[in-house]
Amino acid sequence: MRILACKEFIGKVIAVYHRYDDSENKWIVIPCDENGNVPDNIRIPNKDEIYAQIAFQEQFYNGVLVEDKNHGII
């Protein structure tokens, strides 16, 4: 299997993981078209699913998913 680097990606930020003990925030991004529409075959993960997917990388940091108070995850 050959893995190639992506030259361009159009996506929508659905959440931000804010690290308390590091200067980097991590964007959680899903694919979308140029108008910001998410394809029907893409399911937006909930907060628990995002935490599960980033747990290995973020186990060494303290942080939280930043949410939009009106719409749940950003």
C-alpha cells in the first residue's frame, strides 16, 4: 500500500481541542465542498467519539474540546 501526501484539503472545523499545558490547539476537521457543505456520506462525530479518536495523541496533555454554546460542537 502506498500512502501519498495530500496537497490540498477542503474541510470544515467542527471542534477545537485546546491544550492547557501547551501552546498548540488542534483543529478537528471533516471534509466539505467549497461552499462548506458536508457530503451525505460523512457523519459528524459527537464529543465522546472525538475524544476517543484523539485519546492516544492527547494522553500526554491536559485539554478540552471547545464548543459553541448555541450549537454544541463548533
